[in-house]
Amino acid sequence: MDLRAGTRFQHSVWRELQTLAAGQTRSYGQIAAARGRPKACRAVGSACAANPLPLLVPCHRVLASGGRLGGFSGGLDWKRHLLQAESMGGSTSQVATFQVASVRGLRHCQHV
């Protein structure tokens, strides 16, 4: 997996996500504002979707406005499960082991 992939903005979003502790969430808008681009909510969502390491760069901790789940490459059930486990004091490494696979250029996560 090439960690050099991604735009400068995507890298800045991924770095911002790594500052979020387990159980801590932010909205796409809050992440965009923190990166100096308050109107770039959709670009933050695109950066999350392009995230090559969804558990190490915890895009599951980013929510849509109003606290809605938004999206997650592992599916909304996993996002809900990860957030719930973290809110009870667990870490993502204690919650599940994921295998990141590439199928026809599309990245997806599956529980193993």
C-alpha cells in the first residue's frame, strides 16, 4: 500500500484524524475548519474515503452534521460498532482485526 498516495489536503486531513483519541469524534465541518478550509466538508469526506489505513487513520471518528454517522469504508455497521466500543473505553485494536484488501482498484475492509 502506497502511503505517499493522496493530495496535500488529504494528507493534512489524515494527520488531523490521527490527533483524535479513541472515543473522540469530530464532524466533517470541524475537520475542514481545523485544516483552514471551513467550506471543504465534502473534500474531508473524500479524504476519508481515500484513506489507505482506515483503522490507523481513524476516519470512523468523523461524523456528518447533526451527529449522523456519514460514511465509512468498512460499512456503517462497523463504524457504529467501533464508535460504540471506543465510547466504552476500548480501542480499535481491541475491537476487531481488519484485512485491507484491494479488489479491482477499490479498497475495502473485511472482518477476519
